[in-house]
Amino acid sequence: MKECSSCRHKYSTEQFLFCPTCGVRITVEDKKLDASERLRFWGGESRMLSVFFIGFFGLESMIGQKDDQDIMLTQRKCMTDAEDIIRRFQGTSNRIVPDNRMLAIFGAPKAHQDDPVRSLNCAWEIRNWWLEQKKEVDLLKDIKLTIGMNAGRAFFGYILEEFSF
């Protein structure tokens, strides 16, 4: 058992992240925490991230005009190819399939000093890959690719301790 430095309430570090009496953040003085231990102990941290969204627009307008299976396979291949490019630049990707979008994250879970440059180079390579795909794949001629990019501080970690479903 430890004692809160503010109100002297007795607590266990495994039990609380903040003092239940006064709300002061409980600190760990016994050892220095590495990044993964900080995430487990505090539930997350604020990080500098570079992110971009990729949007494939026009696939939904093909439904009923083209074979549904061809549309689904084309969407899957486009997202897989884009994910491969993101991984090559050591980013993390997340598919948002119902919206035909993808999220690329640089700076979490693994951060590099040049994450903003990596994200820009990755987005540029995805753009070049897309221009080649439109020439080669007939189904993609009417599909538009958009890329929206941003950088800044974001919370990285766990939002819920347990799944609510």
C-alpha cells in the first residue's frame, strides 16, 4: 500500500490511476516505465502523429451496373495494395470498409523521428500507384482517389478498459 502525497489516502497502484479521494494522478516512483508499460499503466499517452485518409469515391455508384463480386474484389485489392505501401513506410493502416476509406497513421504504435516525411512520401507513392492502376484496371477509370493529411498531437492508447459488447 502507498499513500497519496496530496491527501494521505492509502492506495494500491494496481487498483487506481488517480487518487479516489482527491483526484491527484498517482505516480510510480519505484521504476522508470518504458513506452509499453506506460500505455498499460496509464492507459495511453499524447503523441505527435502524422495521419492521412485515403478515400475511394465512385465504387458505390457502380452497384447495379457492374458485377457486385468484381466491385468487392476490386475494392479489396485496392485497399490491400495501399496497406502494403503504408507498411513499406512503416506506418499503420486501418480500413473503413463501409465508407471505402483507409486511415494511415505514422507515429503510433511505433514512432520514428521522421514520421511526417514518411507519411508525405507514402501518400505520394499511393498517388502514383493509383494513377498506374487507373490505366491498367478498366473498372477503376471512374473511381476517384482523395488523400487528406494532417499532423499534430493525439491521444494514443486505450479508451475503454473492457469491450462494451
